[in-house]
Amino acid sequence: MSAPDPSSLEARLDDGEAMTHPFTNPAPAHEEEVDHHHGPEEAVRSLLAAASRFSGNGGAFHSGCESIEFPSAREAQLVTLASEPIARESALPQSFVGGEHVVFIPSSPDVVIKHTLPGFYGRILDERSLLDPRTFLNRKQLAMRGALPSEYLQRWAVMADVFGLATHYLGRTEGPDREPCMAVSQPFIVELPEDPATLDDVAALMEAHGFSRVDPDMIVNPEIKVVTWYRQRDGLLITDAHARNFRKDTEGLIFPIDLVITTIAPGAFSTLPQPDVAWKPSYHR
């Protein structure tokens, strides 16, 4: 099964996917109805268990997109995905196609269902050697790449743990050409159109959680140069933190609804200060 070219997908699809997003909780069994009142800890446990299943109990994040092991890791995870339980088909109408998902939202929003695009399991920020046009030398920089299924699930787990949001992994679906997709569900977050989340709101939230903005010079992709954040204490790298990917609820609380998240182990990256420790969910601290 060949890997899709994420850049071609992004060229064809609208990158502003989070225009009507939500978020969620954990699904203990794919065949059962999802209970959207589970707390974040149950969500984290369920998502990390699924990520571990894909990665073979190894690390869910595969650091280094230039590694010769990366293609084989992707192929192995796609084999696992092909054997995952089938998610129940959404009876909701398709609302829009975004940069990473097909999104289904009911006319009276409560729960939102999202299917990954065929053969594409979101994006992740990784480190790679690229030519610096100023020096004509290769240097390590941060660049987007297509994520592995395990990395896609881990990003939702980190969001649940850090920000108190929760996402259910529902299982596998199939795209038009029968390529396996992944389905998640999220509660819909109501936001007043006249009072949306702003970049100032985002900055205040990220700083309150201990994140600092990453130097734009370290980042290849121009669209994320000023919306990338890093928390050194546990190696969490978050990008795509545009205001459109956050919601301000009717009580004025700010929630991220869809972020790109990388977990960096000590010694894995050279572009950023070394983390004090590797990220662990709060129930293991």
C-alpha cells in the first residue's frame, strides 16, 4: 500500500478545516454506543491503548521522517488498520471536507463525526535536514509530514490530557477507493458568532499551560511559522494553533478543537531545547 503525498492533498483541500469543529471522549469498545460524558482520563487511556496497538507497543511517535524505518512503520500500521473493527456508518449529512477530515455535523449539533481522508492520517511536525538558502548548508529544521495512525491517535490523547478535552476513536471506515480511514467523534462546542476565539486568546491559553512560541526561523512551512508552541518540561510541540482551531464557549472558556501535536523524547530533536522528561499522561505522574 503506497503512501499518499500529503502535499498534494493539502493543495487540493481547504486547510481551514476547523471552521465548525468540536471534541470528545473515549470509546471503550468500537461496537458499543459512545458515552460522551466520560472524562478526559478515560479518553487518554483509550486513545493511548489504541495507539499502542498500532505501534506494536512501541512509541506511538516515529521521530525522524528521514529514517529508513519510517516507510516500513507506515506499512505495518496500515496492515493493523485494515484489521481494525469497522466504525458504524454515520447517518449524518457530510458537512464539509477539510485539510485532514470529512466532517459530519447534524442540523441540531450535539456530536460531530470526523473521518480522516483516505490514506491520510493527519499531519505532524517532525525534524529534517534541509538546505538553508542563506548558508547553502543543510541544517535541521521543523517541517510538516503525514502522520502515522498511532501519531494521529496520540495527538488526541495529548489534547485530552493537557486541555481537558476528550476524543473517541470509533474505528475504521473505508474511503471511495476502499483505502482505510479512521473515525473519531467529538461533542459540538457552541460558539457565539460575534465572539469567536482570537489569537490573543490562544496565546493566553498556551502560555497558561506552560508553552512558549517557537522561533519562526526553525520552521519550514510558512503557514505555521507564528502558530507553533513548545513546552520544554515534557517535550510537547504543538502547531496549527490558528484561532480557527479554537472555540470560545458561551461562558467565555477557550478550548482547542484540532491541533497538530508532536511528543518529543529527550535526545530525539536537535532544533529545540531538550525536554526535561518525556511526556506522560497525568495519571502516570
